[in-house]
Amino acid sequence: MVLDVITSTAFHPVAEVLSQTIEAIIEAVVAAKDVCIEKDSFAELASFLHRIVPILKELNKKNASNSEGLSDYLDILSREVKAAKGLIMECRKKNRVYLLLKCRSIARRIENITREISRALSLVPFSSLDVSSSVIEDINQLCANMRTAQFNAAIAEEEILERIESGIQERNVDRSYANKLLVSIAEAVGIPTEQSALKKEFAEFKSEIENALLRKDQAEAIQLDQIIALLERADATSSSEEKEIKYLTKRNSLGSQPLEPLQPFVCPITREVMVDPVETSSGHTFDRSAIEKWLSDGNNLCPLTMLPLETSALRPNKTLRQSIEEWKDRNTMIAIASMKPKLLSDKEEEVLNCLEELVDLSQQRDIHREWVVLEGYIPSLIQLLGKRDRDIRNRVLVILLVLAKDSDEAKCWRPDYLPFIRLKGCEEIANVGERYLVSESRGDQLPFVSLDQCVIPMLCTRLGQEFDIDQLWFAQGFGRLLLSLSVLRSATYCHERIFKVDNAIESIVRSLGRRIAERKLAVALLLELSKNKFLQDCIGKVQGCILLLVTMSSSDNNQAARDARELLENLSFSDENVVQMAKANYFKPLLQRLSSGNTGSDAIRIALCYQHIEELESQGRTTAQICDLHQLGEPHYADMGPAHGVLAWSHKQQTQFLWVILPDSVAGGDWETKIPVEIFEGTKERGLSSSLFLGNLSSKLINSEVIEQQLKADYVFVAYNNAINCNTNGSEDVKMTMAKTLAEMELTDSNKSSLFEEGALDSLLHLLSYGDVKIKEVAAKALQNLSSLPKNGSQMLRQGAEALLLDILCRHTSSQTLRELIAATIMHLAMSTAAPNSSETPFLLLESEGDTDRLFSLINHTGPLEQQSILQAFHAMCLSPSATNVKSKLRQCSALQILVQLCEIDSMNVRANAVKLLFCLTEDGDEATISEHVGQKSIETLIRIIRTSNDEEEIASSLGIISNLPQTVQIMEWLLSAGGLQIVISHVLHEKHNSLHKSQLVENATGALCRFTDPRNQQLQKKAAEAGIIPKLVQLLESGTRLTKRRAAISLAQFCESSLVLSQPIPKHKRFWCFSAPPEAGCPVHQGICTVESSFCLVEAGAVVPLARLLEDPDHGSCEAALDALLTFIVGERLQTGSKVLAEANALLPMIKLLAIPSPKLQEKVLMSLERIFQLVEFRQKYGPAAQMPLVDLTQRGNSGMKSLAAKVLAQLNVLHDESSYF
């Protein structure tokens, strides 16, 4: 090493010593940085040494070679410095575990060396060497500090030493204790916790025994041997194969028969093998619990010698205790080996007993569990799960569960890069990345790496300290190494062996479908096994496993349900498993994947808006408009807090490095709300090119030229927003998979409801805002599926989803598939407005001005599927609470004309929906408007549809349109010429009993029939009657819906109006009437010869009684139609006979009750009829009392005309005088 401290080529003895000492100090100071033990102590020593260097340099300049005794003092100082350097070098090179065990002596050596250096330095006669007083004062202070400095082992190191000493004293510590102890040692001295590194370090440590023997340090060799025996119990010190060989070698050397306990093992008091032997003052040994009980009972003499005992002098007999433990272990090992053949026995009782013993042994100590595994029990136990005896299966599951739980602590070790990242420099980290990239390019098998949560920030910090652009390649390689390698739970002995047994997981999964006790054990076992990555894969792939777990997750057994849910959570690492869970009605993991990143993206957008608020406000935009730019809207104002937090985030340097090395992880991780903002803040601070460089490395940004052009055009927000959209889509594929699952599943209404309640709507609407067309289409299809539940459709309306959907539908850039799906979804929203739901306030669709016209106008510019959905949407809205408003708007936008045209197209589905909507619009429509657009061709089309269509609802709607057409001569002629009468009669007579639309068909057919029963055209009436329509109408009075009954009654009333004219008079007898046949009985109402077909007589048709019953129907329209039909019986001269017929049919009392119905028109008809009927004394006397109170009420509450009519009837009943002012 070349030192610039040497100022002369003439080397005098003093100068040479000074140079060598300075060189030794510098080497020691540099080397002290790399020690792995007593870091603080060595750092303090290095600090002291470093402060000596300027002093020695000063001496060298003074040319102090002739000073008396100086050379001797400097030799002493040099010797102590070399001793310090030697200690530092020793602690750099020696085995790190050995150094940890010697940390106390190392601390003492550091303290002694420090004081010796201080003493040597104080001997140098600085005052006689022309050294300034201030320097001498500093030297004296330095010597004092070194002389009083105290060095002790670190607290963590002391704790480890105490645990080692405790473990040696206990002698029977378990494997878990050794594992944790080894981890502590590794972390303390910076050893990677991968098995290969630990094994290598442990092998070197074992060689220290030989070194100690060579040094003839017998005590140290014994101590090291005890420590090695303790640490050898840890799993990392040997592979599973080595452990198995070691176990089998030992077991085979023991023989096959257990040994009886030796006499010294037996307690003289209890006559049982001792657990904790202690020696008394008499020299005899007893079990601690037994002798303590002996003494506590008042005995103070030795049970054997009867000599007095010192109660406080109980000394543990560790040697005997160790011998007893070894004897127990020997017998246990033999017992475990000997039980294995019993498991293959055909005797179930013997198998059960053997399993009970195994359970008991496995629960005692972890070493027993290890022996059970090493003995090869796992395959045999798995085989027993196929036994029919459930007690055997349950015990097997208990044993496997005990072994699997033990394995969680007793585990093989994984690589751990934390100490490497913490201790090594940036260049070394980069070299690891370089080697990884080379291995990856060759296709080599890559090692597994532990990706602890703190690895990424630590890596970023290390790279950020020494970052250089040329190291990006290596840093990226190391980042990809961390990213691409799986995060694995530790592989365990039990897990490994279960993994190797054919159909092992399948056998365990089968137990999930059995009784509750077995299910509980099986799910607990699978939960433990799922902590291993390889077994996770196996569990999820077993057919029916996820379905059984989902079923168990809602079971009554709380523990089993919790285990099932936790296991499902562990299995949700796989997208395929998540999809299977969703198909089993467990949607939580799917929704988590679907919603990841949404809130962060919104916060970023708001943050960016506020970051450039001045520029946006300069364009005249308000805060609300700014938020609306990126489709956030007012509900997202709650994200303002997170947005400001994003802007305040300050860890820019680490973030940028992380963005470079782990772009995919960043884009889909917790950093999402920070990275894009920080990168794009760089456009202000470092310029656009710097930010784009970072972004382009991630392969996630939009094309830089596009962003640059947008920025130059002052589209600041658009450019930033585009880049963010590209940066926050790391999990797009996952989201697409989840949304596709929702889109393609056959969901129950309960599923659909719970999915919306748990947040699926927000996530799917968010996906609709993505730029990727495929994602939009999948999200739209999922929304179409879920919105078919009216409750969900209402929720979408409450959240204002229709605006977004309508915007996408009207956008010309939207794909055909997307528009079809959106149209179908809008149709579902419309249906939700028509669905009855009294528990919620109805939400209306297309309330905004112009939305109705905007949506309906799309019918002429879209494909058949979109047309069909839009027509169905309007049809549903015409059945909703806003039907009147919707119909009015449709009529205003010339919907009738378009619908009439659509009724004539070839597309069956479009035509059918057009007919249904047209039917709605013709109800209560303006007759002039209908006549304007419906001509002969339209009527012929309707008749053709009725005759040829297979869609019963379309037929019913066509019949309904005919019933709603204006009553004009021209339209009647068109209907008759097209064969409308025969078609209508056919559908009334031949109703389809199993039809889904039977009621609507009959309702509309009877409504259309009313056109052809007009009394002004008796020829048409006769054709209908001859076809047998009247008996059918009478039948419908009994079996039809309310509307059908009303329309049937109307037709019957119209028939009845013609009956008096058509009734044939009874022939009069001529001469010799006594010799003639008896005269033919005439109709009691029409007083002539009547038939159903010739005179349409309702009496002959048996319609009077059904009509009378119809008077009591809750539907006022039906009552009025029935009343009109019955009142034809008392017209003119038929009062007497007609009233009698009505009385016999029990029609008069129901008529009187109609006076209480709040229908003035109906009340007036009843009053006028009663006025005529009560002209007849017998009816006035019989029915007058029943009518009196309703009549009195009408005189008090009715209108003036009603009061007058009621008063007239009351006068007939002698309740009022004829001169009353009511007349």
C-alpha cells in the first residue's frame, strides 16, 4: 500500500515504525467495517485508532528520530496497534457462529487492547518533541477516553448466549427451540437463512472443536461439543435425507425390544421412573415431586437412611436425567418402529389402538413427531383414510394434523437476501442481478428467494445511495429476480412426504364431504398444508374441494367455518381457484381482485387535477368540471384527502428506482397512488425526458411522443391522465378474468344481490372507463348479467350509471359488441323501473331532457340486437310509474311512425318488440294520430302476424292494437277484408290452456271482439254468434281475468241490445185451439222465441246469473259492463218481466250495493234503473228498505244531479214527499 505520509526516502528507525503503525491503523480501520460481531465495539475502537493517525503524522514531520526512548515507546504502540489489527482480522475471517459464542471475550479483548494503546500513547514524550499544547491536550483527552472506555457484548448477543446456556442445561430442548435459536444466530451475524448457507457455516463451526483440541483447550472443546449437539437439532443443519439416514442408522442399532428401566432410574418413593431426579443431602436420589411431597407432609428424614435432610439442598442430577431421557428415547424409537406393521392389520380394534398410541406419542414431544415422519408413517396413514371405519379415519386425521402443525415450526430453510442487501454495496447487489439475467437468458433453473415486505424498500435505499445510470441493467436484473421468484412458505418434512404420496390430498379432501367431526379435522389439516405453496396448488386442483370448502364456510360449526374461510383465503393466490370459488357462490376473493386499485387511481386523478389547478382554472373550469373531466363526479370528493396525501409524498428517489426495477409489481401494488404522481411531478422539476425515461423502462407508459404532443398542445390533464391509465393497469388481465367470470356465470338472484352489496358495481363501472375495448366489453357483459335483477338495476339508477351507459351506447367509436351489451343493460335498468318494489322509492330512467329522443333515435342506426334491447327498454318504461310521461315523449318523437315501419320488417325479434311497444302507445292514444299512421297495410300486417307468428306475446299485442284502433268505418272494412273477424273469434274460442300468455291473449282477443259485436251491425253479430262466441263469453264471465270479464260483459251487452228486435213472436193459435198443441213458451224477458244464435238471448245463454255475480266484482269497470248488460232486460215494456228475471238471478241487491261505490257514472246508472224497478210495488216493498240508507247518503253527499235522482227514488219509497226541494 502506498502512503503519502512518508515525506522522505531516508528511512530512519522511528520514521519506519511510524509509517508501519499508520499503515496498520488504516488497514485496521477499513477492516473494522466488515466485522460481523461486536460491530459497535469495533466501530468505537476504529474511531480511537483513526484519531491517532494525525498525531503520528505530526510526529513524523517533527523528525523526532533522535529523541531519547521514543523508539521504544513507539514500538510498544505499534505492537498494541498490530494486536488490535490482528483481532479485527481474526473477527473478519473466523467462523461467525464461533465468534458470536466468543463475543464476551472479544469485548474484553477490545477493552484491554484499547487501554494498552492508551497507556502506550501516554508514554510518548510529546512535550519534549515541540508539539503544541493544544495537540498535547487533545492527546491527553484521547488517552483518558480510551482508558475509561468500557466494552460489553451487545444485548442481542448476550440474549443468544443465555439461550444457548439454558438449552445446554435443559438438555432436552425440542427442535423448535433449536430452529429459533439458529435463526437468531444467523440474523445476529449476517448469515443468509437459506439451508445451504447455514449448513456451510455450521460445518465450519464444527471444525473449531478440532482447533480447540489442537490448542489443548479441553474446556472449550467440551463447550463447543455441547453447543453443536444443541444446534444439530435444528432442521437447517442437515437435509431431510441426512436426518432420515441418521435416524435409521440409530434405530437399527437399537434392536427391536425395549429395555426395562435400570434401578437408578426408579424413584425409591414412587417406584416409578423419575422425571426430574434430584439428589438430597443424604446422597440418595429421588424424583423432585415425590421428595418435595415427602417433605411437605412433615417428614424431615431421608426415606432410605432415615437421617435428617436439609430441605433446601435438593440438587438436580443432570447426568441421571440425561440417561433417563436417552433410555426413554430409545424405547420410544423402538415403539414407533414396532407399531408400523400393526397399521396394516385387518383387525380394526388393533389399528385403532395403534393409532391412539401414535397420537399420544406425537403429542408428547416434537422429536417423536419427527421420528414418526422419518419412520415412513405418512403413506400408511394416507392409505388408512380409505377405510370405511370413520373412527380410524378421524384418528388418522388427528395424527396428520399434529404432524403438519409441528412442521410449521420445524422447517427447511429458504434463501433470505435481507442480510445481503443490508450489508453489501450497490455494485455487489447489481452483480447478483447480472448473474440472474445471464441465468435467465440460458434458461437455467433459478433458486427460490424470500421476498419479505422490507426487501423492496431496502433494495431501493441501497441502490439510491450509490445509483448510477450504468447500473440500471444490473439493478433491473436483481429486481426481476425478486419479482419473478415465488414467495414460498417453508417446505416441511411432513408436507414434503404428503406431497410425494399419490392421491394424498384427494384422500384428505374426500373427508370434507363426510360427518362434521371428520370434516372439522380435514379442513384443519388442509389449512395447515395450504401454508406450503406446492400443496396449495394441489389442494385447489382437487375436484370438488373448493365447493365443499365454500359449503363449510357457512356451516354451524364456528371453528370449521373459520378454518374453511381461512383456507379459501390461502387458496385465493390462484386466479383459477378464485374463479372456482365464485362458481361455488363465494365471491369475496373475486371482488377483491376486481376492485384492486380503483380508489388509488381516483385519488391520483384528483391529485393531478389539483396539481395543475391553476392551468385548468385558467381555461374557465370549476372544481366540479375538473372532477367531471375524468368521470369522477361529486361522490368522489371524499377522495380529496388521499389526493393531497399523494401530493405530499416525498420518497421520490426510492420510488423512481423501484419503478425501474419492479414496474409490474409497482403498477399493481400499494405504491399505485404514489408512483405516477411523483414521476409526473418530474416534468416540472427535471423535464419531460427524464420522467419519460423512467416510465419507458417500466413498459407501462403510453407512447412518449403522444404525451409530449399533448403537453405541447396544453392538454396537460389529458396527457397525464392517459399516462396514469397506462401506469395503473398492472392487474388488468386479472380484472378481466374476474369480470369475465361474472359475465359468463349463471347466477341466482341471491348471488346477484350479494355481489352488488359487496361492491361489484363500482368496480365494473370503473372498468367501463378503461381504454381497452376488451375490458369494456367484459365489464359490460358482467353488468348485463347482474343488472337482470331489478334490485340491482335500481341501485345502478341510484348511482347514476345510466348516464355512462347511454354515453357509451351513443358513442360511434364503441364496438358493435359493446353497444349490444350496453343496450341490453339499459333494457334491464328499464325493467327495474317497472318491477314492483314497495320498500324502495322508485327510480326513473331517462329523466334528463332529450335522453328519450336520444335513445330512441338509435333504433334507426343500430343492429338488430341493439334495436331489440332498446325497444324492450321502452316497453318496460311504458309499464313503469313514469309510463304516461314516457309515452308522451315517444309520441312527440314520432315513435308511432317508426314502430309501424318496424312491424313490417323481417327480423322476428325486432318486429315482436316493436309490436309490443306499439300496443302500449295505442293505449289511451290520440285517435287522430293513430289513424294517421295506421293504414290498410298496417292492419293486414297485424292480421298476418296474428295468423303466422309463433310468439304468443306478439300475437296478444297485435290483438291489443286492433282493440285500441279508432272505431271508424274505414278501419272496420280493412279488418273485415283482411279476415280479422275470423282471426279474433278463433283466439277467443280456442284459448291455449298451457300458454304463458294465456291471460293477455284472451284479454286482448275479447277486447278486439268488442269491435265486431256492435249492435249497429247485426250481420257481424250474427256471424260471431253462429261461431259460438256467446257461450264462450258467458264462460269467460266466470273464468277470465277482471279485464276479460269486463270486455266479455261489454260484448254480451252489445249482443243483448239486438235481442228484442231479433226475438221471434210466438205464433197465435187459429181455429180449434183446443185441438192444437200447447203454445210454445216464450222468453221471459223478450216475450218471444229466442235462441242464442238467432236472437243472442242472454237468458237462453245462461248469462244472467254470471252477470249478476259480476256486479260484486271489485273492478268498477267490470261492474259497469255487467250492469249495462243486465239493464237491457228492463228497457221499455220489458220492465215487469225483466225485473223478475233480475230478481230470480239475485241481481237486485248487488245493484243496490253499487250505490256506495265512489263512481258517479255507475251510481247514476243504478239510480235510473232503481227508479224504474221501484215503479213495481212488489219490488219496491221487497228491496226498498235495502236501498233506503244508500239513497239517503247520496242525497247528502252526491252532486246536485245525483241528489235529485236519489230523492226521486226515496219519494217512491215514501221517505220524501213529491214536493221536496230535492226535485
